[in-house]
Amino acid sequence: MARIVMKFGGTSVGDIDRIKNVARRVKTEVDNGNEVAVVVSAMSGVTNQLVDWCKQIAPLHDAREYDTVVATGEQVTIGLLAIALQELGVNARSWCGWQIPIMTDGTHGKARISTIDTDDMVGRMRDGQVAVVAGFQGLGPDRRITTLGRGGSDTSAVALAAALKADRCDIYTDVDGVYTTDPRIVKTARKLDKITYEEMLELASVGAKVLQTRSVEMAMKHRVRVQVLSSFIDAPGTLVCDEEEIVEKELVSGIAYSRDEAKITLVRVPDQPGVAAGIFGPLADAAINVDMIVQNVSEDGRSTDLTFTVGKSDLERARKVLEEARGKLSFERLIADPNVVKVSVIGVGMRSHAGIAQKMFQTLASESINIQVISTSEIKISVLVEEKYTELALRALHTAYGLDAA
């Protein structure tokens, strides 16, 4: 017998037929003798509708009431799935976040989980009852409903798996696993049997949409084995696990890309102490995340050109913040470019093999793709290139690192 947490996203429970399909999948695990908890999202499109209603009534709405409204989407799904399981003869009950309870901090709209009390749930699961849990929601210190923000249901599932000491957390989505790159662009992309937490975290942080960064961080912290599977086809998925579980590690596991990037260059910034803090401080105060940074000092050493990236949706806000501080910062002009893409090569094999970066730069040069910015971590190399070269860069790098399917 195993204890399993199964998570189904919005498309997996998008209508009544799909909810019935989820119920059949859950019943299969129950019939195999496993203890099961199921975490579900709202039906696809429902959360967006609830958010839109809040905005229509008051663009600057009370975040506590906003959470009360948007959390109802998951409440509908857990009730419907519990009913569907009961119709199949499976003992099941629904759990809202506050009923467990899943305790969070008081940051409404993007709360973080602090504790989960699973004692009652564990007792019921041992007696054969399936727990159907609302993802994305919890209970704040003031006993108000909170929501966890983007990717919150994935985070709920992994956190619950950790609290339940589950053997595995199966995340069902509309893809059947983690691929070496986007198979819609590179037809020769391969599905990976296993990938390390570190690699999945890097892939999630640089654009891969399979899992949200917060859920991978939590899985890595609590060593929760996560399997990514398709809700719609019966096929083996991809296991996200410890590096020690992978016998033959890939030199490079994947090529990711993000179109959610915009480049800002500040020309002729005075090269003196405190200038970087003067630039990035106001951006941080405005909750604008800065990613890649490169600095070019002038020949006379008196000024520098500073280039960095922000999220594309933050570009106009960043431009406004910097222009307002222009007198203090004394830069000559600001150049903004939203037509860029970040391409990243990821693999734990980089730790022990030289030449990964050289191959990336050589491959892009052979395709006449100019690199604008470079950033690295222990197992990742990212470059910024013109957006029009996205598909060419992905295909060339995928082939160069030997990732093409046979």
C-alpha cells in the first residue's frame, strides 16, 4: 500500500465529463489498495471569471474579499468530484483549506503555507476514505480565507504530500511529462523519464510551464517525489526526484525559453559607488524583478552602460520609475527593447563537464544569432537574443547537445 497525493489542474476538471474521468483515475488508485488524497483546481476559466468580477466592481478591491470570492472556484470542484467518486462507490469527502486547516501567512492573493494539520485526514484515509482537497487556498492568521497566487494548486499538492508523508505526488496536467524542450517547436524533443529537482527548478524559473517554481522549491525542500502525468492519455510520465535516483545523468537535460522578457539599457550612467543601488532600489520598491544584468564601463572609466532585463509586463512601469529618478541617476538616455527572448541550457552534468558554454556560443554563432546578455548558474547558462530567432536557436541547440529523439 502506498499513500499518494493526486493533483488535477483546471483543464483536467474543465467540465462534468472530465471530472468523471478524474474520478475513474482516482478509483483505479483506490482499487490498487492505495491511500489517496486528491487536490484540484477550479474548472478551467472559472478563476479568471471570478477575478474579472472583482475588478469590474472595484479595480482597487479589498484583497481579503477578493480571496473570499476567487477561492470559491475550487470549492465547487471538490464537491463535484466527491459526488462523482461516491457515484462510483468510492468513500470520499471534500475538504476546503480552512477545514483541514492549511494555515498560511496573511499575504492575501499570494499567501505562503506555514503549517498543515493532517491528523483527522490521515485517520480517515487509513479507514479507506479519499480526501478531496481544494487547492490554491488556506486560512490566514486572522482566520480569513487566503489564496496562494499563481500555481497555488501545485503548491498545495506538494505541501499536502509533505505533510502526509506521501510516497509520491502525481500532478496530472495537459502534457504527459517533462520534455527536453517545447515539443510544439522542436518536433524531435524527447520526454524525460526522470529529472532532478534542481534541473526542474531551473526549467520552471526560465520559462517551462509544466510546474510552477514554488511547487518545485517545496518538493526539493521536503524531498517529495513528484510525477508529471497526462490527464487525458495513459502513458508513463516524468519523475522529479533526487539526483541520487538517476543512474545515468544527462550532460544537458533541457533547453528552455521565455518570451516574458524585456531589455532596458541605461546609457552613460556615472561610474561611481552607489549608482547600482540607486537604479535597482527604486525598481525593487516598485516590486519589479530584475533578472539578467550586464555592465560595460567606458574607456575613460567615468561612465558605464548598464543593461538588464525585467518582465515584459513590467516594462512600462520600470521605464516610468527610472525616468522619474533620471535627475538623480544622471544617465544620458534609456533604451527599451521588448523584442527579446531568453534561451537557457540546463543540466546537472555542467558541474563536472567543461565546454558546455562554448558549445552554446558556437552553435548560436554558426546560425548568425547575436548574443546580447549572458547569465549563468551552477547548472544553467542563459542568453538573451532577438525574439525572431527563438525557434532557430531552440532547434540548433537541441541538436548540438544530442537531445534529438532517435
